[in-house]
Amino acid sequence: MRYFTSFVLLLATFMFPSALVAQAETEGGVAVVASDVLAEVVPEVAAPKRLIDSTLTVSLLTCSPGQETYELYGHTAIRLTTSQDTLGVVYNYGVFDFHAPHFVWRFVLGECDYLLWGEPLISFLNQYYVRGSWVREQVLNLTPEEANRLRDSLQHESMPENRVYRYNIFRNNCTTRARDIIERCIDGQVEYPVRAPRNTFRTILHQFTRGHEWSEEGNDLLLGTEVDTLITERDEMFSPIYLMWYVDSAFIYAGRDRYRNLVRESRLLLPANDTLRQRAFDALPSFPLSPRVLGWLLFALGCGVAYLEWRRRRICWPVDAVLMTLQGVAGLLLVFMALFSVHPGVASNWQVWVLNPLPLLFVYSVVRADCRGQRHVYHAFAATFLALFLIFYFIIPQDFSQLILPLALLLLSRAVVHLLVYRK
């Protein structure tokens, strides 16, 4: 349950705040035009222009992954400093309240809200120091007008009535939101390098779950074919580390052959601490078996039970009761996510061929038939369905979890042994 809850926490996802910003900009534009016209007629009542702080500096902060499931992919934030405030303030789009009412339930449905939060640099860095992560700073090559425009936008979005946004792990998270607000405040177009070969969302997730096999298994069980298609370079920027790489080589095109690098300077703000990282890793709850080993061990055990049942010509009904119940409960989760959750990537999951809720409808009648030594039609249906899945297993365009193949073979072996024991 902890792994599912952690994954739900990760589940790593902005339309409402963006709409508010767009509305504010439109109204602000009308106000500027009106004040300019008024200044021509009655100059003394013209609205004063806001002063530009030429010492304002904007930086993109990238934090390396931690050990908890929702920390595995790193983090992104924006830092603002001035000559009067050299430490500055950090604007962080990754704040959430885990104790908010129905938080886990709303996250399962894909209806969880995150918010933009400004905090002192020391407070921000302390969160990553205690887990041993590094924090890298990329000082952006912005003009004073662009930097002040970005500061005003961040201050506007961080107001209580504007700070909340609807999270989406791939399209609208702390990283894509930081990228988008920076791009909107630049006079010109940000051009990013072209990378090859291209990735899928799943391959990027796997890069950061390496060494955390059960967290990876939770992702792979819930995510379907949508995360296995090739994505663009811009899509890859949902990952903080990938955005950092792209920003390093990006430039701003301002027209008429005017180019400038997006990053003026890059430096390590907080070094990694391997001792603290290892301590955080050791503190995590662990399971002695990997998903792959557990799956094939269950299959081998199931084959041994099936062999004994075939030799004795008698089915062990508790095995059917446990397996069919677990299969049905897991299937309910996958079907629920596909039908009711708005999380990206969960709607087209071929693993429902193996893990589906149908066994819950038949578990009672199957167990009763086992106790009476009678054949049940469910097993012929299950054998056909599972055999078709295994035939198409290697051509289905989805990267399945490590448990699915051994579980499919285990369930098929249960169906086959019933057909053999109760054949006429």
C-alpha cells in the first residue's frame, strides 16, 4: 500500500492559473493604452510607470533526485536576486498539502492541485541538503525588462487567489510551468537543441527509477500505451534534469539575426552529499525480492501445485480463491483508473487482459465447483483469453511490467490444470 500511495503521490501533474494570468495581462494592456491616451490630454494625471530594477537576476534551479518515490525525478524552481537581496527568493511550483481533505483520492482521480510558493533561498536549500541532493543554478541571460516582467508575473501568480493549479505529471508540473513562464516573459523565441534518439515518457521514467524496482513496477502497472510513443524534445522537458540539459544549450532568437544564449552562467549552488543520500536510501522500507524474481517464483510455485493437483486428480480450491480474488482486485484498480482518472497514460492499458475484475464475478461458483469436483466453464474462457494475450505479447505496443508475463503464465497454468483434471 505504501508503494501505491507513493506512486499516487508521484502521480508526475495548469490551465486555471494560466487563464488568470492571460486575463490579467489583457486587462493590464487596456489600462496602459488608456493611461497613455489620458497622458496626452491631461499629463498630470497619467499613471506613473513602474521602475525597472537593473540589478534583478533570474536563475533556474535544478535539484537532483531524492530517494522517496515522489523525489525520484528531481525538481525545478526559479530564483530571483537583486543587489539589495543577494540571497533572494525562490519560487517553487511543487508545493502540495498531503494532509488536505481526500488528497490521495483526488490524486488517484488526477484532480490534485499544486500551488506556487515563494520562500527564502536558505529554507529551499535546506530541504535538499538533508536528503543529500545537489542544486545547480543556471543564471539566465535576460534583459532588465525581461527579468522585471518575469518577477511581476511570478508575484502575480503567487497571490493566494492565483497560486493554485491543476497538476499533470507530464504536461503541467513544476518543471513545465517554470519553463513556460520564463518563455512568456522573453522578448523573442527560445530555441532548444534537437536531440536524437528520442525517448518515450516511460523510458525517461525508467532512467530515474533505476535502483527502485518496486516504484518502477508501480508506474509500469498503471501506465499504458500512451507513455510508450515517441515524444518531442519539448515533451522531454517534463523532467527537471532534461530541462536543465536543454536550457544549457538553448538560445534566444530576437529577430534580424539577433541571437543570445539563454544561460549566462552556470554554477553548483549546493553540492551532493553521498552520506546523506545513502542514509535516506537505507531508511526506505525494502522488499527482499524484485518484481521479476517474485513473479517467476510464483509461477514456479504455481506449476508445482498444478502438477500435484494433476497427479491427485483433485483441485486445491484455496489457491483458486486467493488468485482469483487478487487478480480481480488488481483488475478493478486498472479499470477504475482507465475509466475515471484523468491522469495521462492510464486509459489504454493492455494489462487488463491479465488483471481484470471478471474473476470476482466467478470466484464463488468456481470454488463451489472445485469443492464438488466439477468442471466450470470459466476455465475454458480464461485459458483462451490468456493464450491470446501471450500470442500477441511481443507485438502489443506497450512496455509491460515485469510481473505481467509470469502472472499470465501462472493464471494460464491454473486454467489448464482444471481442464486436464476435469476432462471426460
